[in-house]
Amino acid sequence: MAKLLEIRWHGRGGQGAKTAAQLLAEAASSVGKYIQGFPEYGPERMGAPVLAFTRISDEPIDVHCHVTEPQIVVVLDPTLLAKGDVTAGVPEDGIILINTDRTPAEMRRAMKLSGRKVYTVNASRIAEETIGRPIPNTPLMGALIKVTGIMNLDALLEDTQKKLSKKFAGRPEVVEGNLKAVRRAYEEVQGE
């Protein structure tokens, strides 16, 4: 892992970009990393574009602003691809992870991308089938750790289970559904 890994999440209100950024950061903290996980809102309403950010490092993080040059971009809602350049600031060796039913090659052509690594997973479908709602955030966390090696799957699952068990106390089916979604996306993510 790079000294400082920066991730930018592109989603819409209600898709869990903020939650994913924070859960991933907290899971990285549980394995000894320094972290930041925070959102940047526009109009705060369901369906409005939302950015969230995660920083993970082996050393203390002394930068406190939004991420402009991420090594990784995660797109929770593929309709945002037509609303602006989600790849802005991503280096040529960066990673673009997209929630879509299309292949990485199809997305590369549609986005007219050169360079960068493109990965896709149908996180909304996985969430619908495992959680009962098409909220793509936790499946995308599983796909992200698979394509980056930020941490191992068991560490992510263990910390996520702890956090979600508090958030969804008395609803173990929601927690288990999210854990299944993470595992499935980890297995189903595709890259070029």
C-alpha cells in the first residue's frame, strides 16, 4: 500500500457513500492504519449527488481537506458518469470501480478512458438479493478490498459486523445480509 491511499466515493444521497467511506476507514483502523473517512454534501436530500472520502495510511495523516487526486474512485451510481468527470485527478495507474451490470471493457469504451484500471460489479443487484434493498455501499467495500488489497476480507467483515450490529441492533438479518453482500461483491468483481 502507498504511504497515503486516498479514495473518493461518488454516489447519491441514500446510497451509503458516507457510510462506506467511514466503515472502510474504521475497518482499516482496526488493523492498525491511520484513517480519515468523511462526506462532502451538496444539497442534503435523498438522490442528490454526494461525495465521500477515505484516507488510509501507515503513518499519521496531516492533511485535512477533500480528496482531489485520489488513487481510487468508487462510483455508487453510474448515472453520475454523465454528470461530470468522476475520474478527475485520478493518475494513469489509478483505479475506477463502478457499480454497474456492464463489463469493465464496456465501461472503458463508454467513458472513453485510456490508462487507469477499470473494475465493475453489480453492487445494487447484490444488495437487493442479500439485503432486500438496492443500496450498493457495503458490496462495493468488498469489491474495493479485492481489487486493492487494502486489507483482508476477514478483517473487513469482522469490523463491519461489529459496527453494523450496533447500528442495526435487534435486526441481525440486516447485518448478515450486508456481510453476504460484501462477500459476494468480493467474489464477483471483474477487472480488465
